[in-house]
Amino acid sequence: MSSRSATLLLLLVAAAVGYVLLAPVHPTQAVTTAPMHVQTTATTDRILGRPSVSAAFMDQVLAQAGSPAKGLGDTLYQLGQETGIDPVYALAFFHHESSFGLRGVAAQTHSLGNIRCTAGWTCDSSGGYRSYGTWILGAEDWFNLIQHVYVEQGLNTVAKIIPKYAPTADNNDEQAYIQAVCDDVARWRAGQV
């Protein structure tokens, strides 16, 4: 092989390696085998859209967790269709706030999101959180709150909602909350319970 051919071959190999190293990675490609921890992106952060998981899948998540709200998947799905809010976010907030109704005040209040009590609502015994007679009523109020208090005010991503919904001033870790919701959404959309 001539020196000119060898040089040309070396340049082609270097160009190919450079292309591979600089080529963008598609978001659905596995980059590592580490536990799922995603960056907040438009695909996991924007709450508006058609349901991205089925009612049956949400029921499966709730049943596997041993949630007292198991069977709520159809209601979440329907409320998502009615409001334009992807119901996978309701499920993720519910998970973060109370482990699907297994922990904290939500076990008594039937609240997906531990919504602060305001005038006109029935409150828990401490007067701190709204209380509902059923999980369905709690879900309806969560979607109503997100739609009218957040989305209609231009807050349509998890990163925009959390600082108002669960602010640092109330002893919340906003970034951890945002990440937890987005991680749940990414995992469930990938079909992992």
C-alpha cells in the first residue's frame, strides 16, 4: 500500500470514528445499564397530551403497589382525555405524595396530591388538606386543580408546576420532586411497572 493510500485510509477511519463519537444519541437508545434516572426533558416534563399509558397499565401499577385506590386506572384515563392532561402525571404525583395512598394523610383523605384545604372544601381533621369521600372524587379534584390553577396560567410542565404546587417554603425538595415525577413517567411509558 502506498503512503498516499495509507494516509487516505487513516483519514477515512478517523472521520468515521469522529462521526460515531459526535453522532447524537436517540433518547430511546439505552446509553447505560444504570437504574433509570432521566434528565427532565420535553418528553417527560410536559403534562399536556393524550394518555401515554393505558388504564389497564395504571391499574397494574396501583395493584402491584397494594394501593387502596387500585382500579382507579379507568377514571384517571377518562379524566386525562377530558382535560388534555396525560394521566400518567396524576399517577406520578400520587406516587410521590403518598405511595399511591399507602402513606400519610392521603389514606384518609382519598387525595392523589395532598391538596391544601381552601374555602368551600371538606378538610381532614387537622384542617390542612382537602378530603374526599372516594378516590374518584380526589382524582377529579386533582385534574381540575392542575387544569385551572396551573395549566390555564401557563404552567404546563412539571418543572413549572412543582415550585408552586410543592414549594421549598413548605419544606419540599422541588428538584427531587420534579425528578421523581419525570423518572416515573419515563419508566411507565417504557412499560416498566
